[in-house]
Amino acid sequence: MPEPNLYEIVVNALKGVNAHINPRNVLEDLKIETAGKEIKDSPYTIWQILKHINFWQGKFISYIKDKSTPPVLSAKEGWSFPKSPANEVELKNEIQKFNSILDEAINFSETELSKKAQKYKSGYDVLQAMASHISYHIGEIVLLRRIIGNWPPPSGGDTW
């Protein structure tokens, strides 16, 4: 059986296969008290990390779709969010947005993505950036949930 190629590894990261937990599971059963909780020595709350992920993932999707995407002039733009959602509805909507963007990325993985995607050489490169970005920040959310004793989610916290 051939070794998996790098493209398969990227798609597996988006889907939560092998070493990656399914990103959807990390946000499962997340409540406003947990999402907006300030944690000692953490520069961000879980809510701010989720908003940051969605901010960039939305931009990545627009690169693949070749939509006009204004440049981000400062890292602060991707982090300028309130510490907590206003209510459970806002939290639920942001989690749904995360899941929708993830679905869209996975659907793109099944299409031809070899053409240039704005500042990236190809849509494949954008998918790699998306998978890395999600993996990095989902790991932060897992760690913060562990620190405050809100881990694992109901579906479990291990990849195997």
C-alpha cells in the first residue's frame, strides 16, 4: 500500500483523521461561561480564538474562490474581538460558521485546486494553510479547555 501523500495528510487534518482530533468535536458542548472565561496567562479566551479562526478561514475560502479580498494590514485585525459572546445564540452561530467553513474547505479538497489562488501558488497551498491554522488554534482551545477542567467533550478527547 502506498504511503499517503502530503495532500491526503492536509485533508486528514481538516477531517480529524490520525493525529488530529476532529475540529468539530473540540467545540462540542461549548458554553458561554467556558468560551468567554479569562484564563490566567492566556492572552485570549476560547471565544477570541474561535473568532480568530473564523476570520482567517473565511479569508482562505475567499482566496480559493478568487473573490476580491482586502489585505489584512495588521495582525490585530484578526484578534480584535470581545472576550466573550453576547449570548448562547451568538456562540452557537459562530460554531456553526466554523463548521460551515470547514465543510467548504473539505468540499474544495475534492475539486481541482492547481490554479493560482490570489497570493498563494494554488488552492492546494491555501488548503495547507487552512489545515495548519485550524490545527494550531484548535490545539490551543483543547489546552485551555483542559486547564479549566472542561475537557473532554461528550464525543471524547482522543484521536484513537
